[in-house]
Amino acid sequence: MIPIVSVVGYANSGKTTLIVRLVQEFKNRGYKVATVKHHHADFEMDVPGKDTWHHARAGADTVVLASPGKVALIEKTGRELTLDEIAGRITGVDLIITEGFKKENKPKIEVFRSDVHRALITPPQELLAVAGDAHFAGIPSFAPDDAAGLVDFLVEKLSL
């Protein structure tokens, strides 16, 4: 199974910025990485008026857009999928990094900014590390811009 690490934290804490830095650092080291973003509401990826939009509007349960360089799949589901169900659809990568999924039972890195937050949102036993400007007893801590240090830590911890 592909290792999964979830980056969690309060809104506007810097989760996306950290994920971008981690992906770039992993890619620089030759790793293949997938990302999964959790969204709390419905969303649309199709552009109104385009062919795939028409396909979905007509009732297609799965719409795939394929080109020589990429494939996009939009699948209607009757319920919210678990992270393991989503990960089961991902192949050909060394690591999956998620944004969100704080309620899933996966190892987490919490982004923490003391000027915005008072306490961690994640129970300490679920945390691999904290990326932020505060230190918490027994939890490895990294500066939010220390992607290299955090990737070194993850490569060792996850045996990548």
C-alpha cells in the first residue's frame, strides 16, 4: 500500500504552501507523489459548455478527459469516500500527501501558527510532526519553510 501523510491545520494556516514545498522537494529527489485535497462541499471541475460538462449534465456517472499528457476522472459517488477508498484508485506513486482528512486514521503533519491558533487540532498520538512556529513536547517540530528537513524526516519515518 502507498504511504499516506495528511497535512492538517486550521484554515489559512499554510497547509497548501507546505504541501507545495513538500511536493517540490520530493520531486527534486526523484519521488513520484500524488496529492488529494479534501473539500467540505460539492465542487465542479468541468467548464460549463465544454464537452465533458455536457456529458456530466446528461447523467454520466463517470467522466474521463484524456490527452497525451494527462487524464482527469470525475466520478459521482453516493457518499463521501474514505481516504483508503480514494487512495485505492491511485497508482504509480511513492507517496500520497493529503490536505485535510483530519478525521481519518492516517499519520499527520499539523501546520501551526501561534499568532492564529491556541492549541493543536490533532491528538498528539496521531502526529508525525508539527510544521510551525511552536514546539510541543514529544512531537518533532520543523519550521514551515524547512521542506528539506521535513522530507528527510518523512523518508526515514516512512521508509521511502
